[in-house]
Amino acid sequence: MTHNLSGKSVAFLLTDGYEDSELTAPWDAVTAAGATAVLISPAGGSVAGKKGHTQSVDQPVSESDADVFHALVLPGGVINADHLRMDADAVAFTRAFFDQHKPVGVICHGAWILIEADVVRGRELTSYPSLKTDLVNAGARWVDEEVVVDDKLVSSRTPDDLPAFCAKLIEEIEHGARAGHTE
């Protein structure tokens, strides 16, 4: 099935230490479907993945507004995720997507920022297994599945899950925001 994301803009929020394929695979998937991808970061210039991929930052998170995007993608990587959850602008930017009922895709350790944004309570999601306790303690229902969709939140565990993650992410972006999205 062909999906058309023309006219949609997708924010990718990350910093140094991200898992390379968790940026590149979803980025390629959404742009191939016609969306514009924008790299948002607390870092300036460019960011480097843990396996050497580098990419230019399009906008600093401190100057970014969730209002202008249709969806958010949060790649994993322990260092990336740990630094993002400690950045107040990144946390507020993430929370705004939930407040606006927009699709959010998160993979691996990327879910840490969702805890800081206080948006997992009552939601079912998955992540890298080591985050299970953190997510459960924050009120989430954690499951060990390749991809989980809970009212516009798409989550996956590891790079092995990227094909399923990208497919569900594109479906959610295509359907867009909807009123009934709950935190």
C-alpha cells in the first residue's frame, strides 16, 4: 500500500549518541512517502550517531514549535536519550505533541523522555527491555512486542523492529492528529 505524506512535516528530536539506524530508517521512510523531515536538537551544527553517522541540525529545540509539525520521532541510543530527558526545552517540545494530539514515534531508549514529559501514564508501549521498570514505575503498561500503537503513540524495542516501526509510524502520520488522544 502506498502512503502519501505530502505536505506533512515531521520533527526528529535527537542529539549526539543516537542509534544511527533509528534516525536514518524512519527519516528515509517518511521522506520517501513525501513528508519533509526536520532535525531538531539541543546541539548546534550537527549531531553524531554512535556508529558514525552525522547529520546537520535544522533547528535548535529552544526555537522549535510543535505547532508547525505533524508528527515527532524520537530515536534511541542511551547517550542521546539520557541527554534529551535532561533538557527542559526538549521535554516541553515532546510534551506539546501529546497536548496537540499528534503522532509520536519512539524507539529503544528514546522512551526516557516520555517519562520526563509525564505522558506515559495509562499507555501501553514497548521499549528497549532495560526501560521496562522505568516505564512501569511511571504508570505505563510495558509489553515486549515489535511495535505497539496506543492512540497515536508508536513504540518499538530495537533496530531489529525498524521495518514494523516505520510502517506503523507512516500510517499514524497519514491519519494525523485526532481529538480523543489521551495522556
